[in-house]
Amino acid sequence: MISSIAQRRDGFDQWIHQINQICGAFNAQPLGDEFAGQIREHQDGALKLSFVDARQARLYRTPHEVAAGEDGKYFAVFQLDGSAGMAQGDSKVLLSAGDITLIDASRPSDFTYSENSRQLSLILPSQLVEQTLRFNQVQCGHRIAATSPIAMLSHRLILDATHQQCLSQAESEATLEAIVSLLRPAISHSEACADVHERLFRKTLGFIDEHIRSEDLCPEWLAREVGMSTRGLYRMFAKKGLVVARYIKNRRLDLCAESLRQTRTEQKLSVLGYSWGFSDSSYFSTAFKSRFGISPGEYRKKHA
């Protein structure tokens, strides 16, 4: 009897250790004498996911685990078999096979597995989610029903992707972008779009994209063009957790990176940077490496 309890405890400790190694900082507790659990990691280029099996367990993140984890990501959780309870913030849902939910890794969350449950947990970089949603409020902790076309298509795409052998970096990134785009109608909270301030913010983002190649694009010029004070522009972006100049710079860099992924010609990097509004090639190279971790030249080779 003591031996069997020790074996279960060893199995539980190994399971949570693997969870922490693969998914980041989590805490857990068994919910009965029949705990069972395992996790299998799958990585292919930009696709980083895991298959999590659990029974009679609770898996959760408190502010302590959040502080110890990595920032800048979401978890798209695909319920494959069984069911699981999930809570984040004020949202509490029961996930059945085929359902999907989105979890913000920078906030506490709580999963409860009573019966046999199998989930696929896909890491979505915050940068990709925010860029795709264009800073609409991200809706986390809600159930995307298995019967919805969005859920069915997303499930099929991510499972098919795990069966492919050696996706290229570009193919894996395109798959990740496609999944976020598929989920966008369900995870983008757009009720505020009717609000006049939200409409002005959307208009300003569109104006930035329209003039993104112009060297004249700066907060002062932008404020005049959209018809508001510079201070008001700063306040509007600050409410979204953004800094105007930094947003413009990062938007230019994201579009530069997209050009490097899609263009096969060996265009001079200084010319590419200049075409997206960077007049100083040294600053462009430094800013690009700061955002993506590698230089523009290395990024192009990586995606060639």
C-alpha cells in the first residue's frame, strides 16, 4: 500500500516537473488516488506545442508562477479528448472534446482534470497575436465551441501540422499565423469598436500603415493628420499599453521582416530599411536585432 502511494507520488512529481520544463512555471496538486498524467513535447520550427494527458489533477498558475515564467506568450488550448475545467480571471468554462480556449500566460489560470483528459497546448507569441488582432482587446478564458467552423478548422490544421515531417521555418511560421487568423473572430473582443475613441484609434492605426514608408511619420505629424493634440495621441496609445513612437518603429520592423521572409531577391539591407522609413542603416540593423534577436542579414538567411 505504501509502495503504491509512493509510486503515484513519484509519477505526479515527474509529471509536474516535465510540465515546468516544457510549458513554463506551473503548480499542481493531485485530486484523488487515481492520478495519471504525462506530457509529450512537439517542436517544428515556429510551432511549439505539447500534448498533455491528466486525470484527477489540478494544474494552476498563481502570481508567483507567473512572475517566474516567461512573458510574451499565450497558450491556445485544444481539448482533444475528455473534459477539463478552466478558469482565468472572471471566466470559468468546461471544455469538452473539440473545444478551444485561449490563456494569457501573463495572468493566473487554473485547470481541473477530473476524468481522463487530453489537451494540445500551442504557444502563441504575444507579438503575433497582437499584430494579427491589431491591438483589439484579446479575449481569454472563453470557450470556442467544438461545433463552430473556427474550432473545427483550427483543430484540423494544428493536428495535420504535427503529422508533417520537418516543416521549413517559413512553413511553420505560416501555419502559426494561419491558426491565429482562424481564431481571430473568437478571440478578438471588438464590442468597443462602436466607441468613438476606439474608432479613432483604429483610424490612427490605419493611417500609420498608409504612411509607414514616409520619413515624416512621427507622433507630432501623426497627431496633426488625425486631428488631435500630441498629448491626446500619447494618452490614446497609453490606454492600450503602447508608446506611439515605439509602435511605429516596431510596425516598420515587422513589415521589414515580412519583406525578408517573402522576397527572394538579394536587395541591399540598407535599401530595404530605407524603403520602410529607416534613414540610418546602422540604427535599422540595431533596432532589428533588438526586436528579433538576430541581424537582418541572418534573418534573411534563416528564411531563405
